[in-house]
Amino acid sequence: MYTTFIRLSLLLVALTGISQGGAYAQTGRLDGYIADAFAQNQGLKEQQFNLDKALYDLKEAQAMYLPTVSVLGSYTKSSGGRTIDVPVGDLINPVYTALNQLTNSNKYPMLQNQSFLLNPDNFYDAKVRTSLPLINAEIRYNKLIKQQLINSQQAAVNVYKRALVKDIKTAYYRYYQALQGVATYNSAMLLIKENIRENESLLRNGVRNGTALLRAQTEQQKTSASLIQAQHAVQNARSYFNFLLNRPLTDSIIVDQDAVTAVQAMADTTAGTAKREELNQLRTLQQVYTLDYKLQKSGFIPKVNTFIDLGSQGFDFNINNKTRYYLWGVNLQWDIFTGGQRKARAAQSHAKIQAATAQLDQTTQQLNLQLDQAYNNYQSAKAAYQSSVSQLTFAGKYYNDQLKAYRAGQLLYLELVDAQNQLTNSRLQIADTQAGLQVALAELERDQATYPINNLNTK
């Protein structure tokens, strides 16, 4: 049994070794989980909603070029107020009196003076107004700014995606590591149980005293507690992974061992940070501030728009040839003097351009530093993994030799326990360094922005 266990451990080392060529293996299972996260993750949905908003903002800006058609109407009911007095009687009655005398008749009646209210009573005005901008620099630059903001938000979505890919891969590898921990402690429990059985047999035959048996039972309790902790680590890792995918926390995870065991001997260091979406965001921000600066500088350009009204107005809701009308015109707004407001706003935009340029330079340096550190971390993780492979090989051989010596009565049980603990710790160490190497690769992949986030088929 012991020899079989050692052989299985060594076989595990061989299967999980570092391949000496080929690209980093992106398995279908892990890519499928990432695609699910792209479709279900709530944080990514929020970023996508912001992108949709930016798209609608652009449509709004484009619509400002089109005519605006509005229906306008008003109705007035009034009484009292100022009046206009027209002395119709004073002007006409003398004439009518003379005519009646000449004709010796009363054909021409006397008229009363009239008084008209200035406020119209029972008056309506209904019209359809169509207006269209002819010259307006603000509309043009507003559209260009909205287009740049879409690019910025798309870059923000990709930034979140890349961070999500790294988090998912890290959670996936840590879950695999937790499973390996449970498997390791289960294997250790099998060894301890076999040791207990053998020590009980030796004790019954009077070959050994009860000290070895007590120590074996103590190791059993200790390993049992570690096994429980490892099982809880599996549950926590599974819950976090499912949280990233917006799934029930207790959903099962299918582990593709090829996704964990297949790593490359040398990571690609030629990609650099040119593809980082954070830099695209800052470049877009520069463009936005540049367009805003041009907008403020173009404030001296006049604004011209035209309109036409088609409607009807009159009293008592009458509609006829006399009430219907049209009105066409052109409006001009030319702000010749604004007290230096445009100049101040242009200076603000220019300062923003300079700040964005400085931020771009600083971020570029930070990302280069981050990439350099990620590559160094990868090299350290690879060295640690290779060391753990050798340690497991030596630990397996050492335990096998110590076991033979113990069975021959040439070794204390305490020394056998030490060899057994070294073997268990070596198996835990190789699972930890293996996951650490994959996490380092995921971080390096994120810092180089090389994962094909736009080529996944999201569900």
C-alpha cells in the first residue's frame, strides 16, 4: 500500500510538470466559465448599462441636427383691465345728423362710443412650430465628445472584463488547490490508519509498547482537524467562484485538470502594456478635453436657426380663412461680449488636457512597473513550483526508506511520523505552488491584456 501511494504521488508530479513548449493552454471548460461570468456578473452588467447610456447620449446628440416639431396652443379668457377707447359716436354722429336733415329722414342712427379690452377675451391660438438649426458649433462638438465618451466607456467595460478574468482564474485555481488539500489529508489519513492497525498488531504481539500507538492516534486527530479545515476551504473557494459567476453559492464546479497542470516554461514578455484599456481610457479623455477646448474657442461663431409656424387664431374657436396663418423666420444669436466667460472656460479645458497628459504618463509608468513586478512574481512562482516538485520526489523516497527501517525495527515511530509529515507537507506545497504559478500567469496575462475578451461567445 505504501509503495503504491508513493508511486501515485510521483505520477502526480510527472503529470503536473511544466511543459517545455507551447502556449498557455486555455481550456474550453475554464473559458466557458469566463463566458458565463461575462453574461451573468452583476458588476459587468452595471458597466454594460453605462455603455448603453453612452450610446443613447450619442443618439441624442445626433438628433440635434434634425428638425424639431412642436404643437403649441393657448386659450385666453379675460375680463376687466386696460381698454382702448374709440370715439366712434363723437366722430360719426355729426355726419349722420346732417345726412338725416338733408334727407328729412332717420336712416342714419346715432352710434355709441366704443371701448375695447387690451386683454383678449375667449381667444385661442394653436400652431405647429418646426425649427431647425442651421449653424451651431456646440451641436457639432457635442456629438464628437459623445462619440469619444462611448470609446471611454467601452474601454471601462474591457478593464472590468480583464479584472474579472483574472479573478475567475484565481478562484478556479484556488478551488483546485483546496481540492488537492482535501485529497492530501485523505491520503494521510489512510497512512495513519494503516500505522494504527500495524502498531495495534505489534502491541498485541508484545513487539512494541503503546507509545507508538498513542502517537499514531494523536496524529489521526490532528490530521482529522486539518481535513475539516481543508473541506471548509473547498466550500469557501466554491462559494467565491460561484459569486463571481452570479450563480447559487453551492453550485458544483467541474475542474478541468488540464487547465491547471498545463503551463508554459516561459511567459511572453514582448507584449508590453500597449493593449491596456486603461491607457485607451486616458487617451480618450485627452480627446474629450481637446474637443471641449475647441468648443469653447468656437464660441464666437454665431448660432443661426430657422422656424416656421402653421396655425390658427381667433375668437370663440372659429376656424376660417381669416383665422389661419403661417409665420416663417430666421433667428440669429451672436454673443459678441460675455465678460471673459469663454476665455476662462477655454483655459479650464486646456488645464484639463495638461492634467490628462500627466496622468497618462504616470499611468504608463505604473503599468510598466506593475508588468515588471508581475513577470518577476511569475519567475519566483515557477522556481517555487519546480522546487516543490523536487521536494515531493525526495519526500516520497525518504518516507519509503524510513518505512522500511521502521518495519525492520531500526527506527523510532517518531522518526517515521516526521517522514510522513514531510510527505504530506510536500504534497500540500506542490498544490500551493502549482496554483500560485497559475495565479502569477493570470496576473501577467491581465497586465499584458492578452486574454481574448472579445472573442468569447457569451450566452
